Amino acid sequence: MIERQRQGTIDVLRCTEAIVAEHLEELAVLVSECFAGRQPGAVLDLHMVPLIDSAGLEWLLDTGDRFERCGGVLKLAQPNELCREILACSGVGERFEVLPDVKAAVGSFVQ
């Protein structure tokens, strides 16, 4: 399950399923909603994400680039140990600000 919530001007995308090829279309729809007539800022909550596969890593890079092209930013929050290792080993984690929890990630937009 994937849901989008707003915290002030920031979108929080909560995902409770693996970020794998079969879920990317649903994620892409939610991300598109973040671009509704404003500078996009979003946090992807990875707390409940059990796994990110290679398609998911590619999607993260593409999505991060899309945010940057629009003058926005996508931040990652609270990855579990496996996801943290996947992000580190693949180098994808270097492209994103990874914060310890959603509250810290949302708060980082105003600092």
C-alpha cells in the first residue's frame, strides 16, 4: 500500500510494500500529484519498505532527477537496515539526503 499525505507544504509518501517493478506505476501516480502547480518537496518514508530492487533504485534516481528539474527535492526517511545497505552498496543513497525519520525529513525543508 502506498499513500500520500501533506505536512504543510511537503508531501509525505508512505510505502508499506517493496519498491519493485510491479509497484512503480502506483508510486509514479502519487509522485505526479506532488507537482501540482508548485515547487515540489517530498519525503519518501521507507520505514515499512522491506526491499528495493534494481528497478526501484532506477525509479528513485529518475524521480529524484524529476524533482530537481522542477526546482524541488525528494528526501528519504527511515530506511530499514536492508534498504540502507541497498542504497549504500548501489551508490543511490549518495544522491539523496537520508534522514532518521519523517519528522526530521519534513523539518529539514525549513532549515
